[in-house]
Amino acid sequence: MLRPSTELLADLFDHAKSVIIRSGIANDHDAEQIASDLCSAISEAWGGQIIYVGKEAQFRVARRDAELWRDFTGDNHPELAAKYNISVQTVYRRLAIIRSAIEADTQLDLLSAPQSEETG
């Protein structure tokens, strides 16, 4: 199997192969094939273009917050702070934000008109 010749695609190949194997999606040989196909598709779709790849900080924070909420037991703020390398104050703040978002999604809108099965 040929590795891509450009540094970016070669690095993408290595990362893709590693993620595929680590995720248990495929064995080493199949992971190489999938990574190679991915690099080819990206090269064909975006070859010659200048591409900016952001750090996806918001995505990482959202994923961390989901894990934080999942791991929260009600009294383990210091443990969560240590696990996620954030301050205890940040744990409290992030949990409050998550709790508010959940409540907003599940709370009934008391100001809206009741829905009727009959129309007109």
C-alpha cells in the first residue's frame, strides 16, 4: 500500500489508521486501506485548495462537559476537577450550565397556548 506523498496527507493517513485501529473498526491491513481511501477522497475533493482546520475548541469543551455530566454523582466535584484538569469552581459552573440547558429543554412553556386536537 502506498502512503500519500504530501506531508499533510501522510500525517492524515497515520492519524486515520491509528484511530481506526484504536476504535476496533478494522485490523491493521483494513485500516491502512480505509485510511488510504480517505486520503484519496480528500485529495480529490479538496486538492489544490488552501484549507484552514480549526482546533474545534467548542466541540472539545462540549464533549468534556457531556463526560463531566455523565461522571457527576452529586458530591464528587473535587474528583471531577482532578480528572478533567479544571478547577472545582469550573466544575460547579459547567454543571450549572448543563443543568440549566437540560431544564430549559424539558420544561413546559407555560405561556404558550395549549395544543388542541381539534383545528379551526
